[in-house]
Amino acid sequence: MLEAAASDEFAVQPALAARHAGPWRRPSMRLTASFIALTCLGLVMAVSAVGSGSLAPALFKRLALTTLGVCAFVLGAQVRYQWWRRHHLAALGVALTGLGATLIPGIGMQINGARRWINVGLPIGFQPSEFAKIALCIWVAAYCARNATRMRDPLHGFLVPCAVIAFASLLILCEPDFGTAVLTGALCMTILVASGTRLIYVLIAGAAAMPLLQRLVFSEPYRLQRVLTFLDPWSDPRGSGYQLIQSKIAIGSGGLFGLGLGAGHQKVGFLPGAGNDFIFSILAEELGLIGSLLVIALFLFILWEGLKVVLRTRDPFGFGLALGLTVLLAAQAAAHIAVVTGSVPTKGLSLPFISAGGSSLIASMLAAGILVSIARSEERPERYGLRPWQEDRPGYERLACRLLRPVGAACGRTARRLLSTRKAVGGD
């Protein structure tokens, strides 16, 4: 009895310490402050990147998008993160439906040869792939939590989740969006390996996929051209290498302290995609090396705090989801910075919280809110109780399982019958 009381006392002590600690000693507050700082910087940079000609419309648009992003952040932070586990199948279904809808003429909007947006009757489009990354994190984390004892099994621990991930990545690839498809697949594989999937399965699958990736790169001339441009952008300075060269000029022009907000030159007709895919170049030009390092430090701080939240989680779902969202924000920021500095071949990936894309901003804020919700649940575990997933299944999932059970049983009987017939024929 004394040992049980002592263990209960030690279990409550971290919660009491978190409750009485100052606000800046809480991981949720530190993360929130970092997200707010990046969002405010994004508001300034998105307006600065358009130049003085259309300042008022850009400011109004960004304020509207920031308001929606703040609403998404509050929603993600206030909803208990286990609610996403309860509705992980619905999140996956909505994500796959949105990705498929972009490929339907009349629904999907084609811009610059790509169908990545859905026409929602507004001046801006809705990009499902940005939210699909979050939905896949939710589904993979929930799947790993429900199959925690079978993650070492090749079928349930690797092949089944890989089939879903590959299907979603294929839909993204058909838009086409090669970079987002690769990022999504790598993100989901990270969650699988961290949740117990054997690393050898992932390595074998990666080796088997290398010829396919090589074919995808060399089958499209523009993808091959991007690789050649990355190797030598000055081979075609007025063609394929123009954007990367102008990006490097912008970064180099900033110097130590930058030219000042709004004083950049490359955004005025020189650097294509200055407000979205190459926003970091404009940031480096106007804020200089000091401002660029501060932005990188903020993303590294988010990565550090997010990983600490991952290590403090009490359940497998929170572990997988926190890991996925942390890696998503950090990896996308790293990929964007690597592209604009010429460290990797050019690919259109937005900078979370800062790029001008509305879907990217709202999705990043939603992911940030969910991460803060997980951090808050670990700070006050007495308020955020955990329920086994068997007791937290929605009614529509139970109904679907009840309706599909006869189909599964019939498929099993058919498979056994075919197997027995094959054995009988082999025996004769």
C-alpha cells in the first residue's frame, strides 16, 4: 500500500510542477510563441514579397488567410488529440477524396500544368495535398497504436499501411507533385519505423522503389532538366537555370543585415515564385544573414521542443502523431531552404507559416495546434485522461465493420477453398 501511494505521488508530481510553473516553462507555451512569431513574420514577408504595386489587396488577403489559420490553430489546440484517433478513418477518407477530386475536370483547377487545387468558388483554390499530409500522419499513428503488438509482422506492420500510403502518394504524384509525394511517403515511413516496423522492410522497399523513382525522374523532361540545372545552373542562365540563379543573387545581396523590409529588388520581376516557393530568398535579401539565421533557429527550436513532446507522450498514438507533425514542419522547412539555396534540385515546396499559399498556412497552423494539444495533455495528465481505442470507436466505424464482416468472411472462405483445391490438385 505504501509503495502504491508513493508511486501515485511521484506520478502526480510532474503534473503539479507543470501547473505551478511559469507559462514560459511549459512546452505548449514555448511552441505557441514560436508558431505566433513565424506567423507574424509570414504576414510581413508575404505582403513585402508582392512589391508596392498591389500592397493593399495582398495585405487584405493575407490577413484573411491568417485569421483562418489562427482559427485552425485554436481548433487543433482545443480539441483533445485523441479525437483525431477516434476519427482517423474519416480523416483518411476525406483526404483521399480530396486528392481524387483534383484529378476530375471541372472540379480540379489546372494551374501551370498541374491539378493541385479544387475550385471552391473563391479567388483562391483549396489544395488537398497540404491537408492530406496531416490526415496521413493521423491515420498511420492510429494504425500503429491499434496494431502495436503486430508491428513486427511483415503483413500488418508493413504491407497493409504501405498499400494505403502508396495509394495516397500515387494520387499526389498524378497531380503531378513529385516533391510532396516523396515527402509524404518519407514522413509516413518515419512514423512506421519509430512505432516498431522493422527497418529492414523499409530498406528493402526503398531499394525496390529506386528504379521506379529513376524512371519517374527520367521519363519527364522537366524533372530531368531540374536535376541538370541543379548540377550546373549557369549552363542555361536565361532558361532552366534562371530561377535558381536569381534566388542566389537575392540571398547574396542581403549581406549581413539585409536591404530592409520592402527594399528587396529580386521580387520586382526578377525572381519567379518570390512569394511562395522562393520566399526564403526574399527574406534573406531583406533581412540578411542575421534574419535568415533567426528563422532557421526558430524552426530548429520547434524541432527540439516537438521531439521533447514526443518523448513525453503517454500513449502510442500521441507518440506517432507528435513525431509525424514535428517532422512534417521541420522537414518541409529544411526542404524549402535547401531548394532556394541550391542544395537540392528545384521543387516547389512552401515554407511553413511564411509562404503566401493559403492552404499551406492553414494546414501548418492546424498541425501546430494539434502538436500544442499533445503538449498540453502531457503537462496536465489529470485533466486529459486516456481511453483504450477499443472503447473509443465511433458508431459509424462499428456499423461499417458489422456490414463488412460478412464480406470478409466470404473472402476468407473463398481463399481457403482455393487453397484446399490447389493442395488437392497438387496431391494428385
